[in-house]
Amino acid sequence: MKEDTTHAHIITLRTPQAEVRITDFGARILSFVYQGTDCLYGPKTLDDAAADDCYCGAICGRVANRIAGGRFELDGCGYSLACNNGPNSLHGGNLGYSDRIWKIELQTETELVLTLTSPDGEEGYPGCVQVKATYTLQESTLSLRMEAQTDAPTLLNLTNHAYWNLDGDGTIDERHCLQVRAEEYTPMVANIPTGEICPVAGTPYDLRQPVPFVTRNAPGAPLPGGFDDNYVLGGGPGLREVALLTNGRRTLRLQTDAPGLQVYTGDYLPLKRGGVALEAQNYPDSPHHPNFPSIVLRPGKTYCRTISWCLE
């Protein structure tokens, strides 16, 4: 059950170039206004955010994306999770970080620091995890740095689930093009990776050059059901530009240090394809695939993930 938003807040970050509104409910980005246009799809009020079931603008955790069967093993122990997406656990379970009230630690004109305590056993996960999210707005670039520590071995995979629409309304199919700097992707069956890592070359998933969504997602096109797929990002482990979204008038540049990028074209949004989610994260279902990067966090280690969105 979601936490009550009665005492939640909306915080505004401003520069001469942009205005961003964020709420401590789910650490959600509600709007990103650039050149007079709100480039985010999703709820704009606390009441609408509380009613949202699509994770719009929220930080997802303890483990973003899916864990098959809602089960995993860690250090020889088995753990059962809430299955809130058919037979699988999705974005942290029934009460993920997206539905919690975070604590406001610092608030300035251009920076917001939020923290969250995720207790041992929450949604079936071991260990008490302390999470800190720092949003920083510089000119028209919004950066998110997520850090976490645990007192016992656990799993952690955080992302932000903003849906982007550079037109400000309508769907992404008409004018939006996406480029993802990835040579490989992880094929899936029923939204769960098979464990393979395959080249995008010669497949409809090849986004190495800018591709209009309509050429891949329209009826009769290769992917009429849209994208909901994980890309294996190149360019090394550090912060680098991994995706460009354009509509002919504006461009969104996405930078991250994450190893993967889940591209979801919003087929189950209230407005089908009202926005595209570019979820910088680890690969889905990582605990069941030893060849995927590990999402295990141990005591004494600090989890750190950075995502940066620049509007031009």
C-alpha cells in the first residue's frame, strides 16, 4: 500500500534556462519545463502522483525492473519477494521506493537532497538500506546521484522512471527519434531475459543511428507492441552519453554510468505512448544470470549511480 501523500511536498528547482518540480513522494520528477514546454509525461499534482501506477518520474527500488518468479538466492539463502507483475517482482514490489515518502535533507534553488531508510525485510529483501538521492539543476541539465549503504548483504538496482515527451503533449510516435549507443541487447521472453547477450545489428532493436519510433512501432512495423527492452551500454564504466532523444525542435541527451538502459515506449500508459522511459540501470533479472553485472551490495561498500538529462 502506498504511503499517504497528505504530508508530501513539491519542491521547485530553477535556473534561467529551466524549471524542475520534484516531490518527496517517490522522489518523483513531476515536470521539467524547457523553452516553455514541460517535456515530461505524467502526473503534475500530489493527488495524481498518488494515483499513478506507471512509476512516472519516480526512483524505483530496492530492485528496479523484474526478478523472475519473485525469488532469488544470496550467499546460500533463498528469499521470496512480492509478485506484483504476474509471476514476477517489479520495481521493488508492492511498496517500492516509488511509493514511499522520502526525507528532505537539503533544499536550495538548484539542489534537492532526499533520503530514505529501507528496513530489513522490506518487500522480502534482507538488510537495512540507507539511500540518498541528490538532484542538481545546472542551466538546462538535471543530474541525479543515488547512493546507498547496507548493514547486511542485499540486492540493489536503482533507476529513475521518467517518461519523456519533447512535444509536451500527444504521443512519441509522430516526431520522436531515439538513438542508443549500444552494440548489444539482452533478448527477453515474456519480459524476462534469456541470459543471452546478442548484437543489435540486423535486428529491429538496432538504435545505433537515430530511428523514428513510427518506423519500428506502427502497425505492421517490426515491433508493433513497442519497446520494453534492455540495452547493453558501451563506452566504459564511467559517466558517458548513451542516448539521444529528438523531436526536430529539442534534444534530450542522457548520460549515465549504468551498464544498461531499459527503453520502454509506454504502451500501458493511460495515454498509450504518451512518453518514453529511458531507465538507466543494471540488467533485468540479474540474480538469475551470473554473466550479468552483479547487483549485490555488501556492508562497507557504497552503491552509487548517476543519471544526467540535458535538454537542448
